Amino acid sequence: MLRWYVNSSLHVALAALALVRVTQFLYCLPSRPDVPLFAFSATVVAYNFIKYYESWRKHQRSNNANAAAYLTVFFLPAALFFACRFSVEVLAVLAGLAVLSAAYVLPWFGAPLRRIPGCKIFAVSFCWAVLTAVVPVLESAPVYPSDLLILFAQRFALVLVLLLIFEISDFYEDDPALKTVPHVVGVRYTKIIGLVLLFGFVALELAREVAPVRFATVFGTAFLTAVFLKLAAPERPKTFSRIYAEAIPVVWWLVLESLKFWKTYFR
């Protein structure tokens, strides 16, 4: 059951939903359910398409591919339903993300983005930063361009570090020709790069006047991510990166939900 949950992209979709809710909390945006539910549905569709496109195209049957197909058929109308509630500007942004996601497996740029050396991790981080940080803000409230840029940079950095943990975990499975960061600079220097990114993630939060509690959750998330980055190794079980590390955004979201509950009912 757990393997099905992960292979069907439900776990990674929950992380996307969590990051949208984090954005809504940190920027005091309206708690609209359609934005995080869209992020969840769209992530299931996009990730299943990316993971199982070749199997579906070649009509290769497997339990994972079949289950993913059923879930994709279910969540695609759901994503379209929630998207219909968005502004034209946000729909234009989402259309660009859809094209970029499709190009991840389709050779629209001469080769799929996943096969272009050094491109994969940055394309994924960009899509996640736009979906979970920029879209909720654009859809719900006006914001200064500088604040939006800081939020985008923070989210891009955090997702990039989480992906570095994945690349370290998949060091032996990834083709060296793809030039993933660990293959290019080694595992040790990959971790150093990740720590620098996490330092920037926290430092950008200090660029604005924020409440101490809010900063504490940001710092705590960075610290937890740094611990996982330090412990990451190619020899560790895949559950380390694909379940536990991927749950870091969910932990961040649940902490914020708990603080909101405490403030509402015990103050």
C-alpha cells in the first residue's frame, strides 16, 4: 500500500499541496481550498505523465502504470475544474508550466529536458517554485514585485536542496551522462552547495520584517532539511528520500497549522 502511494505520485502531490498552504500562511492569504487542491491534482497528473509516459506509449502493462493511469484520469478533470476558478493571468502562467512539464519527456527542444545534461533539477525547481509560491500569491493578493521575487528565490532554493537529496540517493542509478550535481562535483561538494542554498533560504527571510514565530518555522525547516542533506547517501534505502525527505514540506505545513490552532483556541 505504501509503495502504491509513493509510486502513484500521491506523496509528492501532498508535498506540493503543503507548500501552497505554507505560502498562504506566511503571506496571510485567504485560505482558499481551490489553490492547494489544484496543486495536488496537477502534481499527480504531471508526475504520473512524466514517470509512465513511455510505458503508456508502448502499451507496457504493469500494476504501477495501470494504477497511475486510473489516478491520472481521475485527477485531470479535477485539476481543470479548479483551474477554471483562476484569473486569466494565473492561467497563462499555468499554461507555461504545462508546456514545460510536457517538454520534460517530449523532445520539443531537440531532446526531452530530462535528457539534457544538467537541466533536469533546475527545470523541476522552477516549476515547483512557480506553482507553490508565485501562483498562490498572484491568485489571491497583490504583492510587491520584490517580495514575490524573494518568495520565488526562497522556494526555488528549498526545492533545489530537496532535489539534491534525491540526486545523492540516486547516485548509482542515474546515468553519468546526465551530469547530475553529485556526478559533476561529487557527493561531498553537493552537500556544501545545498548548505549554501539553505543559508540563502534563511537569509532572504531576514531581508524582510517578519514575526519571530514565522522566522522560527523557516529556520526550523532549513535545519531539518540540512539534517537530511547531511545524512543523505547513495547507500541509504530509497524510503529516505522518497518518503521522509519528501515529507519535509508537510511537516512545515503541519507546524503552521498547529500554531494557528493554538493561537485560535488557547490564546
